[in-house]
Amino acid sequence: MIVIGTAGHIDHGKSSIIIRLTGIDPDRLPEEKARGMTIDLGFAWYDTSDGKRIGIVDVPGHERFVRNMIAGAGGIDAVLLVVAADDGWMPQTQEHLQITKLLGIKYGIIVISKIDLADRYWVEMVEEDIRARLKGTFLADAPVVKASAVSGEGIPRLREEIEKLAGKIMERENILKPRLYIDRSFVLSGLGGVATGTLRGGTLSAGQEIAIFPSRRKGKIRTIQSHNNQVETAQPGQRTAITFTGLDKDYIIRGGVVTTPQLIETYPDSPVLAVNLKVIEESPFPLEDKRRLLMILGTTEVEGELRLTADSSLFPGQSDLAFFRPYGPILAFIGDRFIFRLPTPQVTVGGGEILGFLDNVPKKKDYQLYEYLTARINLTPENLVRSEILRLPLVNLRKSLLHSNLSQAEMTELVARLIESGFIKEYNGLYFRPEEMKALQAEILIGMKNEFDKRPHIDGLQADQIAHILNRKVLDLETVLELMTDGGILARKKNRYDLPGRIITVTGELKQAADEIEKRLIAGKYAPPSIDDLTDGTKIKRDAFDYLVNIGQAVKVTGGLAFHRSHWNEIIAIIRNTLDRGEALTVASLREKLGNSRKYAVPILEETDRINITERQGDIRIKGKKYDQK
């Protein structure tokens, strides 16, 4: 199905042309009938001679209702730019043209309406003027149809041109990411809340679980209608009306979005939007940094703050990377088109394309971030994937590009091509650039070596310790470390990483401190000094104690205690012997066997519980899950 939208000045006959084309009156509100003008969005449709359905969105032409016009234009494939023969080009004609350009619409037909109200020479002059104004735009070579809704003249040719146009436009792709931006919501007796809109990105089916934005409430689709027919499944591009079960009507509001729970659950809470912004040439003034603007995306309207990346102002006709911090919720995908208007006075000043989501407005010195965003200003599917891999050393593309207009099939094809070219490699479903990964791994190795030079006594580093010594935050660092381990670059010991073949050493004062602590642990046997007592609050003794733990000569337990390895092995043997003989193992019985106090017996049994040699059942211990593992 192809969706065409009207555009043009108020009272230029857009609705009348639609009635002639389809036999359907798109003006549905009583006040529209009374005023003779379209206030909100109207809808009609008809089938071409080859059976293709054409949906038509009739948008308001009055300047007070431009926001409604944008809501309708956001879901269309082509535009009918209607200019009345008796009036010619008017201010809202120009604004609507700018809006369609900003929304990325590439196809259209020019309709000179009301030709019954002007003579032939005047109509020719109007056509020349229109052609001059459209030079350099997507409508520069569009067909011009002269028509009268009163007499019907030109309507057959308009149908022919629409049919030709429909043959050029690709049907909207199902990328399995359905979004229905609600442009109308109302209540039907016995059915509850109803939402209507133009479906994009995927299908919705009766009985399907959905979630609604911004409330993030879940429900199910009860019924679906498209063009007055009940259907089981709505397709991308179709005008769709939905009723729900399990969803209160108060959550079904204009500007909301019906989609899948996954797309809402994984959507960031309050993202800053990176955008490719263009200020229209007709903007009455430049846009300054920190300017308050109204963003319109789909049918959602939200105010927020504009942040510029370069100079303090962006002048009419200029484009640049920018950031928008919305003051309210908005569900945007990478690749979505939007319009910027001033909240007051209500003037369209620009628009553009969503490039990405950030936690905060970045600092000017964050060159790497700007590099990746700048790389996707020309937002083709390949640029999107390439730039996403520029952003992070290791990327889960399926996850990071979920909220984009890229299909899984496109992504799979692009990734295969990039792997074949050597641009990226894959590891456990994650992707990286070989040169970037090599640089990161070198950085990790240098950091670890420096740490081991300072602390040769430590038995490797945990992932969070490695993260601390790096000069930058690395997402999925543990996966990078696993990749290095698989490649033999690092050695892994439980939850620690080390340089292969590195020998743990102690010398000088550190060795003296370690020897002293070990002697005290041996002397203490089953009732050793506390760790605080052993280390005496000094760094060198703490390092010495850590060294003994790392090489396995000291065993830490709860309660701030540690035992010498030889004595700990004896304790485990006593516990095993007790359980093997069927004797009850309790705190009291262990205390008696070891000749120590409850202060030591409780931490010992808590540790054997933790390592699953024993398992507590009330006041006694039984054999644990790993009891038989020697």
C-alpha cells in the first residue's frame, strides 16, 4: 500500500480533490464542515486499475494547524502539492514544501486546482511560477496536473499520474519493528479505547501483546481495522485502527506509540538525541545554542533544549550535527525524520534526522564521539553499521541498532560484506575492527605490565581492576579480556587475568613482611590472629598478606580471619573425617575437636558452606554439593 499526503495553503481545494479521486470526504469533524476547512487529519483511499491500494492523508493548510499537517506528513510516501489557480503560491505552500523536504519525501505530483476560477493564461503563469519555486527540490521534475474538483477536469489524468508514481515507490518494508504513532484516539461503546495511525516498520496482529509509549503499559490487540475492513494483520504503510484488551483508555492518547514490549523495554529512559539538523532558509532568525524548541516526530510533540556543536548559532540554510535534550518522553529511532518549530510564535525553523542516543550532551573534547556521529550524517545502512563499529571497540549490533530503521536482513548482509572485506571481525556475536582491537589490547597489556611492575606480588588482576587502570571506559571489557585469553595474549585464573608465564615474586621489605605473617599464621594454628592484627594497618603488610593469599599459603574466611594453608587442609580433613564417620558436625563439636572457640569455628563452617563442602541444616552441617570433589 502507498500512502500519499496532500500539502498546500488553506482553502486551495485539497479535500475537494480527494473527494473527486476517492469518493470519500476526508473532513470528519463537524467544525471542519462548518468552517469549510480541514483542521485535523483526514483519510481516504481508492484502488488503482492494477489493484494497488492508495491511501491519502488530507492535512490542514491553515498556519494554526501546521503541527497536525506534520503529524500526517510523517507517515507518507509521496505528496500532492496543491496550489489553487486563483491564488497561486502562498505562505503555507512554502512552509509545507519545506516540511516535506525535511521529512525526506522524495516523490510527488503538483496539482493546480480550481482551474475553473482562472483563465488559461493565468493558469500558465501560475505553473511557471511554481516551476521556478521548485527548482532544486525533489519536485523540480514532478508532473503538473491542472484540475477542477467542480467539473472533474484533470481528475482522470491525476489518477494516471498517481498510478505511475505508485509504480516507482517501493512498498514499505517489514523490518519487524512495528510502530503506530497515534494520530486519533477515541472511545467506542463496548470496545473501549481506539487508536488510529499509519503503521510503520512492521506488522501488528489481533491477539498480539503490545506496549504503549510513553506509559510503557502492556496490553493485547483485540481487533484491527484497515480502511473500514476488519483484518487479522495490519501491514506497514496501512492506515490502521486498533482496539485493545487489558489497556486503560487513558493511556491511548494522540502522540503515543503502539509497539512491541521489547522495543519499549530496551528503549533508553531519557536519551539525548544526536541529530543532523538543517535550518530552513525561510527561518526568521538563526538557531542559538540552548534554544528551546518543539520537536515533532510522527505524531509526538515534545519541547526540549537544542545544543549546538560548533559556533554559537546556526544560520538559515545551514546544516550541522546537533543535540536535543527533550523535556518529555519521545520514542525515536535512528533514521527517523523530525521537524523543529518554535513553541511561540509557532514557526517552522528546521528539521532533520535522528543519528543516535546519548546519556548526556557530550563535551566538545570528546572527539571520538563526534567522529562516529559525523560519519553517519549521510545515513545510509552501510554508514550506520560502519559508524556504530567506530563507536565502541566491541559492538553487539543487534542490540545497539535495535532502535533504528535497519532491518535484521540488511544488517546481516552488510556485516557479511564488512567481514569479507576485512573491515570487521566477529567474536561470540560481537563485532570489532581489528586495528582498534589491537590498539585496545596493547593499552590493556601496557597497563597490566605497569601494575605488575609496581606490585609483583599480586596474582593477576580482576576485570574491574583492569578497567580502573585504563584511561577510558570500555564497555564489554570482560569480553575483550576473554578474546585476549582465547588468543593466548592473557592467562586466566578463575576471575583474574595475568600475563602468560609471569612469576609472582616478592623481595626486600615485602618478603620480610610476608615471612613474618606466615610465621604468625603457623604459630596460631586453629586460632590465628585476625587479619587486622596481622597487617597492622600498614600497606606493606597488607600487600604481603595479599601475596600469601594469592599464592595459596593463606586462606581467608569470614569474620576477618585467615588460616595457614597447611592448617586449613587439616581442618578440612577433620570435617571430612567427622562426616564420614556419621558424627554430627556442629559449631560446638568442631570447636571441641579444634580446641578453639566459637569465634573461629563459626567462620570456618561458613567458609565450608560457601565452597559447598558442607551444607547447613538447622544447627548441624551435612555433606555439601562439592563434598566428594577433592
